[in-house]
Amino acid sequence: MMMATAMLLMAAAQAGGDPPMNAADPAGLEASLREMGYAPEAMDMSSDTPSTVISSGGGKFWIAMGGCDRRRACAYLVVGSSFNDVIDPPLAWVNEQNRDLDLIKLWLNDSKELSYGTSMLTQGLTRGQFRATLDSLIDSEGTLGRRAVDAKLNRK
């Protein structure tokens, strides 16, 4: 699975000479996301980790910028979301999913909702690579959601 994702990302980058997006700077990332049609919320600069929220595939995803130098020159992005109807699932089940799923990692957020995300380096990140990673995240979200329903973990 990891190799397939890498091949997908490389193919997306090579298609049409996709130039790098400005993903290392909060203002540049916000502008790139807007140009790509993701309608980002205003960048939250209240902490050392700039962040925003985007909509894609019928869901909302947060993007946090990490490895920043004074909220600039950020080294990586973390993109994720959570299931508000999967509350406090057994940690053994969460660990099993983490062993099985390649692209995403799971945890429980402060509200004990099942959360998931993936990361990507900002250096040289192209729009095609970002889209391919987000599409793969959405696919993984669907797989994870089905597994949670099959395990009868969704409740509200």
C-alpha cells in the first residue's frame, strides 16, 4: 500500500509539470488552497502551529503546519479529521487499525473522538501531490468508517 501511494504521488507530480505550491508559508498555503477550490477558513495564527480548515469530499479537514520558524518556513503539514460519532473506541481496536493502515494514523482527540491524519513535507509539494494525498486520506477515511461501523463503534 505504501508503495502504491508513493507511485500515485510521483505520477501526480509528473503530470503536466505541476509546479510546487507555496506550502511552507501560512499566507501562501492559504492562497494556494483557495486557488485549488478548497475554500479554507482564515489561517489561525494564535499558536506556534498555524492551522486552517478546508472542505473536500463532503467532509471538513484541518491542516496544521509544523516545524515552523516563528510561524513561517514550515517544514511539514498534518491533515486530518475525526469521527464525531465514534467516541472512546477500545485502544486495542485503534492500535489494530494503526498496524493495518499505511497512510493514516489514528488517535483519540481531547473529546475522545476517533481522529486520523497524515503528514506531508512542504518542500517541493505540488498541487497534484497535495490533491492525491487528500484523495487518499478521504479513501482511507471511508475504509476506517466502514471498519468502525462493522465493529459497532459508531454511536451518538
